[in-house]
Amino acid sequence: MTRKEITKILKTESGIILVQKESEQLFFESILNNSNSVFAPIYFLASKKLDYLILTKKRILLIVRNKLEFEKNLNGSESLVYNGIKSSLEITDFNKKSIIRLNKLRINFDEGNLIKQKLIEFKN
């Protein structure tokens, strides 16, 4: 997904970005970025990848390396809880529980607290 697509989703569905991070580089990408070739700066600018966790009133999106990894539609009656120990987002809807693993986002303690705070603000 491009940044334009993400911005459009946030505007049309009134959502927030819970997490936005640069993606980890793959081994091959790190070699290209660290080399002294002419192509290294061009490759770096063209291949910038980002990770997102987006919450809107209609759905939750997990985007890793600019690709949609997970999407769950919401109906408005769910409760959302961030579990910092397991690094997951737990969605409970009428005794049905879904878990979104957030290990790929590499969330640290401060980011976890920020997610909890944004979830509380979003509910209100």
C-alpha cells in the first residue's frame, strides 16, 4: 500500500495510526545500502518500506513492508485490548476472541504504552 492509499483510508474512514515504523531491512537490502556503488542512493530512496497498524471505525489494518498482512472488519461492538507481554492486539466480540500478533512491528515498551493510550482515546 502506498502512503496515498493509507492517507485516503484515514480520511474516508476517520481512523488513526497506532504504529508507524520503518521496516527492517532484509540482508540483501542492507548490502545494497551499505555498498559504495552508484545505485545505492537510488535504491535507498526507491525502496523505503514502512510498517503500520491502523485502526478505523470500520476495520483494523496491519501493513508490513508496504503490504497488507492482516485486515479485520469491525462492526462497532468489539472491545480492543493491547497485550504488551504477548505483543498482540486482542479483539473480543460477543465472546468471540481474535488475536492479531504484532511481532513483525517490533513494538517496544514506549510504543506499547502509546498504543494503549490511543486505544482509550479512540473508544471515547
